[in-house]
Amino acid sequence: MTELTDLTVAAIRTGVAQGDFTAREVAEAFNANVAAAQDALNAFIVATPEQALAAAERVDAARAAGQPLGKLAGVPIGMKDLFATFDVQTTAASHILEGFRPQYESTVSQKLWDAGAGMLGKLNLDQFAMGSSNETSHFGNVVSPWRRAGDTARLAPGGSSGGSSAAVSARLCPAATGTDTGGSIRQPAAFTGITGIKPTYGRCSRWGIVAFASSLDQAGPMARDVTDCAIMLEAMAGFDPKDSTSLDLPVPEWEAGLNADLSGKVVGIPREYRMDGMDTDVVKSWDDGIAWLRDAGASVVDVSLPHTQYALPAYYIIAPAEASSNLARYDGVRYGLRDLPEGANLQDMYAATRAAGFGDEVKRRILIGTYVLSAGFYDAYYTQAQKVRTLISHDFKSAFSQCDVILAPTTPTAAFALGEKSGDPLEMYLNDVFSVPASLAGLPAMSVPAGLNREGLPLGLQLIGKAFDEQGVLNAGLAIEQRAGFTAKPERWW
């Protein structure tokens, strides 16, 4: 029989429902993988094997009693440590929240538990979701399970959802939650050869998710294939009155609607995304993707997104500005770390707590954000960036008058080594060049594995859809998945 930890979400759900194996057997198998890989990969901040087993036993008892099972019954998952989980440490990978055990549950995680999923643990990430390589966590770097051919260098799993991507790719969990502010689901998915989708802004509630940039943050699933992402997203999405930005719309049946026949669909290829000096392997994978979508019945047209070149600078004004406001709540008074030097007054405590609690990247973004929101610079920077954001949104609306979905690379390169870019923040920020525009416009976008580069590392293709058209994105992703035939997985060295 196939190893239980090699099964997809759909296969686990079906196997448990049919009695081929028990939910407890699945949870035990994944718990063992989590424990075996922790020292090498550092994908989890906290493991919760007992919670995974308890959820599994509830599913097995329900099945034995003939009760209906949820759409994720028997599926243990990893939870990015940005989602509040009742009485389980939630840190956003920051020292300032170390030891914080919420007495409430995030809306997204509660929906997953209600669907029958169990929690294997809380996944590592870049601190407060700020990073593209999972090197800013207070709890140490996450290491990708992939390695370059003939090379033992430790590679970045992408960020900020690097713990999620590493865990899914290494078979530590069949699926995981991620959050995407400027590409933090799609970029790590591309780096580790898995699939991840950022839905339309507002599809998934932000209530109970530690905030980075509130107008951009959006939860989404990361899994090994498109079908699993559709299953997960159905369970995660839905209106939440506790979140003022939540979409009051019914949740479509995305899994049932999956269809790789793209006859009559038009795929747009943004000419601005073809940049000088692009990695030749990335260009080839993009061309392969175009051919695969044509084979699926779609026609292909060039489209223009003329303000693409301004997306990255606009993002790195808007996101830090919102972060500087959101992170002001961490002051040492109400929860988390409190650093109170002897004889200190309140202002001294604020300064000492934040100096000790925030990492360098978080401090950098808070300083940038505070600067662009300050008197005299607000109009020159923040207001201008918001105008650019509007122009980018209009670019996409114009492009979608000519096409149904847009195809582009997910990242400009394959995974890089840990430490390779961390000394140059600008070079690190450039990893988001293809993913940020869709985030600024609030559009659904996903990354699907497209193959391996010459060094044996995964490359991802990105599909961007119209607002609320997750189905169109998933269907195009399924068409690529079927034709790419991507079955590669990292060779176990840990």
C-alpha cells in the first residue's frame, strides 16, 4: 500500500470514509514524520501530536456510529503560526509574542476543525510574515527539503509561509494554511514544488490572524495539488461578521467545479513580465505553460499591465505603513513580552520591549512605514502609492476585458541558498516582483508546479484570475497540472 504520508488530502478523506485505514493511523504516521524532520527542517514552532490524535479519534468514532463526516474528516494539517489557536502558543514567529496562548480561535482554523481536520502543530514563518526566505523567524530558519543536484547547501523554502511549504513538500502534512500579503503563499509554493492559492481578498476571514498589512493579508491553502487546494479553500472560506472586510457571498463548490477543459477560454500573457536577463529556465517553463494551456483548448493573447514596474515600490510603501500601525499594539502592557528595565518609565518600557521583541526586518519595515506616514511625507509617499495601487487595479480590469486568466512565472528564479540574499533587503524584495501586483489588486492567484530547472529545483507558474473567479484559476491550474505531470519530490536527506 502507498505510504499514508504520500497520500493527498482527497485520498486520505476517501480512505478514512471507506474504512481503508483509520484517521488515527493517518495522524500517527504524520506525527512520526513531523518528529523525525524537526531538527533538520525546523518547519514547526510547536508540534501538537495529541491534538491531531484527538481529532482523528473523533472522526473514527463518528464513522463507527454512522454519522456524516466533514469534507476534511481524518486529514491532519499544519497551521501557520499566524493563526490564533485556542490555548496553543501563537507567536507570529516573534519573540514579542513568545508564550502567548490565545483564549480564542481564528475563524479560518475553526472552520477547518469543524470540517474534521486535526492540527499537527504550528508552522514556522518569517517574523510577522515579513520576509521571502523564512530567515527572519525568532525560532530559527526553516530549511527547504530540496537540494540542488550535487550540492548540500541549505536552501530557502520561500517566505513568509516557509514552514508551510517545507512541511507539505517533505510529507510532514498533506496540506497547510498560509497567508499571502505580497506573495507569501505563491512564492514558497513555487520554491518547494507544491500548489498554493491566494483567494480574492475577503474570501477568507482575517479574524484571529496576526495582522501585517490589513488591506493585503489573505489566508489560503497550500497542498500538493489543485484538487486538494480546492477542498481546503472550500472549508476555509466564507462570510464572517467579525471581519469588516469579509465578503458576504456564498462559498462556491470549487472541488465539484474542477474542469481542465479550457475550450473557449482566453489566457493573457502580460508583456511587461518578460524582463531583460530573465532566468532561461523560468522563461522555458513559462513557454511550456502557454503550450499546455493551448493544448487544453484555450486561446492565448498578449495583454498589457503598464504599471507593473511601479508595483513593488508601491507595495513596499503601503505594506510597511500598515505594519507600523498594526504592530503598535505590541507595547508590553497587555500580552506577550514585557521588558521593564530597573527604574524605567512607561516610555522606557515601550522602547525596551520593542527593541528586544522585534527582529531586524520587522524594525526596518516599522521604521519605513512610520516615515511614509509622517507629516510632510504622507502625501509624497503613501498617498502616491495608493494612487499607483488604483492604476494597477485598473490595468488588470482592462486586461481581463480581453482574457479570462493571466499566466506568468511565480518567481524570477528557483530557490536560493539561505544567507544568499539576506544581506541585501532590496534583492530579497525583488523575489516578489511577479506576485505583488495581484495582491495589490486583491485578485485570486495561485502557483502550480511546472517542472524542474537544470539544478533539479522546482519552478512554479502563476495564474491570476478576475475577482471572485477562483474557479477559473483552479481550472487553469488543473490543466497545467495534468500536462506538466509533476511528480518530483525531494529526496529524503533529513
